[in-house]
Amino acid sequence: MVSFKALLVLFSGAAVVLGERVGRGCGTTITEEKLAAAQAHFEAHRKEPLLAKAAPVTVHWNIIYRDTTVNGGYVPDSSIEAQMQVLNDDYAGSGISFALGDVQRIQNAVWFSRLGPYDTVAMENEMKRLYRKGGASTLNVYTVGFEVGQTADLLGYATFPADYSLNPTDDGIVMHHASVPGGTFSPYNLGRTLTHEVGHWVGLYHTFQGACAGVGDQVADTPPEARPAFGCPVGRDTCPGGGADPIHNYMDYSDDSCMDHFTPGQITRLKAQVATYRQIVD
């Protein structure tokens, strides 16, 4: 298996692409070849959940902050609680729920500003080695600022379920502190960044994976999509013949207020993924 991370990047500014406001963009390195290999491994080792609902996933929060201001990343308990509610609301009906675990606040201005997936691997490894808790079925969330270099426009990134056995310490989600409910990262401040990244953590791909060709997102009921959606372009159809683009899906890049569901096929996939790789079983 090849290890890879799912990246979710936010490009700032008022640029326009094909009539759509630029918002979320994808920095993932997943190739069609790697995805096909991951899918083959999944099918060879697949375990199916037995019942309708698994035990709650414990979510440990690691708040990396520069100072105790809002801009300095000091996420308050009220925002964490609101984010947990959004997460549970968005995953209602999936068979997976989430329970708040420990909340650690770690003052480290360097991690807060510089940490990201590009050229700070040693830094990230150090942080996770010191603060990550639990096993494959435990979700660790790290909030940072993404302020400098290639990280300056980053919104978040996650590991996939099959990555855990290759590097357990790396497992988890790193996200921008201002994307939590009530944060300052409008229009991505309703909590859907974590919903999206948890989607990767439970084994889902972007709805636009493979564009109009390729192996796609491995889910039959998400119409193919040539490119990610920005804003909320209702009625857009970038892959003729497959149905309107799934712009309201949590695994697209629409504004937070535009996202509202997973499909039944995505739920089937994520339940089998976590049963297979995360020991989250009914």
C-alpha cells in the first residue's frame, strides 16, 4: 500500500475560474494508479459492519496556538462543542457518531504558523508523537494557523483509514482553527471543513476524483464531476450524461452553507472502510 494524505486547500482572493468564485482547491497527490491499488487492497480485506450503529468515535482536540487571542488560534470550548454538534448532525444516519475526548491547548508559535503537509514533516511528526492519543478508532484533531509559505492558503488535510497501519502516529486531521463554527474563515466557518476531512478519515474521496473519467470516487450514486465546485453553483453539470454535479455533497468544495449530505453509497463505503481499517464495528 502507498501512504498518502488528503489535502484540502483554500486559495484566497477574488479570482474567477470559468465563471465561479475560487474557494476550495485540491492539493491531493492521489493518482488514479494509487487509488486503484488502494481499492484493490480494500476489496481483498473488506469487512462489513453487522448492525446499524457503531460505538461513538472519541475525538481528541489538540489546539495549537500562538497566543490567547482569536487570531492567535486559542479556540474556545464553545466552538469545540459547536463543532462536535455539527459533526454529529452531519453524520447522523451514517452509523457513526462522535464523542468529545480530551482538549489540549499547546502554545507553540512555530507549529501554529508553519505546520503543514509540504516541507514540515519532521515538525508534524514531533507534534503528533508528543500529543496523539488512542489507536486506529480514535480521531485526533489538530488546529493550527497555516500562516506562512505553502501553508498560507491551506484549510486542512487528513489521513485515510488504510494509512494507519503504515504510520499510526501520523493518523488524524490538521485543520485551520478559524474554520470551526463561529470562526473568521468565512464562507468556511460553519464547521464543514471538519465534516469533509473526517470524510477522508473514514475512507471517502472527493466527488470530483477522476473527473469525468478514471475510477472516480468508488461510489456509484455520486455523479461524476469534472472539477470541484466553488460557491454554490446550483444546476451545474460538468460531466454530461451523469447527472447534475453533487455540489451539495460534503466531499465537494462548495461553501459550508451549500453542503448538506452524504449519499447512501458513501455511507455504505465509509462503514465498510472503518470496519476494515479502523476496527470501528457495530
